[in-house]
Amino acid sequence: MTGSPPPIAVAFGASTDAGLRRRINEDSHLAVSPLFLVADGMGGHNAGEIASATVIHEFSGLSGRESLTIDDVQAAVVAARRRVAALPAGAGAGAGTTLAGVVIADVDGEGYWLAINLGDSRTYRLSEGHFEQVSVDHSVVQELVDSGQLAADAAQRDSRRNVITRAIGAGSDAEPDYWLIPAEDGDRILVCSDGLSGELEQDAIHGILLAEADPQAAATRLVHEAMVRGGRDNITAIVVDALAVRTRTSRTCERDTVPANAAGTTDADIDGDTLPRAVFAGGF
């Protein structure tokens, strides 16, 4: 409706850095309403930064709208996968990337976060004092934790912690996971690459999000703190605040989950970086 408020009015900030051990930054990100996405190009392949930039460029064509549908997002994933697969030799062929984040959605006139995830970049939500990781890592260690073969507190130190099981490119054709989450006034969303979550414990991330009221200041400080803790990988953070959320009726559920299937590298370059399972164990 002309003149109506957007589904979610937002303020946001973003920060990225190559870190202390990387020659280049293979992370790409998009922070333009209604899209807030991070793509982490994978080490061990040629030009991971090209794969991540290719995916973000595909999604950037959707920027400027008030909201997106899951069909819009799924179509962009298909197109991005096709473009990454078509990268030529010497300019990204065989590369891959994670993809995580949220887009603003309108569901029956109400504002929702539509979260997407492929890989081990992460999306967190701080809402009404509750801080949680929305996304679930597509990684070998997460599979081991879920099956009871690895303690959760040991996952961060496990040698397989950077081996992912889903990606765009790098031989993976796995589908993303999606979550459709009713937005609330005051929500704070964090989208980050594993260069952040790998250096900062969840409690430290939570504390910074509480301490820094301005989203740009929060994103900048998160990246800075990850650098202070070691900066072993590329680091990207996007912080998005819901200033006002359009609602029509009282909500009775906290979250609706959309099924995933709805509708020349040196050892130093690889250490601590995201790897597809094909590199680590011979195939997805």
C-alpha cells in the first residue's frame, strides 16, 4: 500500500577486515535493505573471493525493495550457484563460498526476518534480552556434536572445525536452510563470518552487542575484538537493528521454520580458513 511503513524499519552497520594472517579478504557482504548477507569464500580453492563476490553481486540486484519472498531468495541462490559454477579457469573455477544472513520479508502484512544459511557463517538474534544463534552450522564438527560424538565445548578446538558440509560451489549442490522469524521492535541481528565466531565466544559477542548501542559501532568493535583475539581468518560483521516492525495481529508463535527444500594455496593460507569437505575428506 502506498505510503504504508515498511515491514521492518532498520538501522545497520557493517565492518570487515582481512585479519592478521591473510593476504586478501575472501569475505564479501551486502548490507543494503532489505538484504543483510555475508559470504565467506573458501580457502584451498582458487579465488574464493571471486566466488563470494559473485554470490553477493547476484543478490545485490534485489536491493532497494521493501521486502523479499522466499521465492525471490531461492531464485537468487539458483542463479548464484549457476554463476559460480561457470567461473572460468584462473578466475574462480572450482571455488566455493558460504552464505548466511537475513532478508526482510512481508508475511500477511507483518514484518518477518527470513534467514538463510549455507555453510558455517552465522546469524544471531538478540531479542527482548534473549541472545541465540539462529543458524545451524553446516560443518563436520556440528554433525559430530549433534550425533553425540563430540562435546559442544570441544568443537571450537577440534581440528575439523573449519570443514563445512554445504556451500555454493566447490562441488556442493546442497540446499540452504531457511527460517522465517516474526520480527519484534528492538530486535538486533548479527550476521558474521567464522572469522568472528571462531575468535569470540558467544558470551563475548553478546556483551559487545549489549554494550554498543549504535549498530555501526557494534560491528566495528566486534571485528576489532576478533583481531585482538588473534585475527586468524577474514572477519566480517553486519549488525541490523529493528527500529519499527509492522504488525496487524498479536502473534502466537516465536518462530516458524521453512523447510530447507521448500519451493596455488599454501598451508598458511588454509590454516584456520573455511574448507569444503571435498578438500578435507574427498567429497561431499
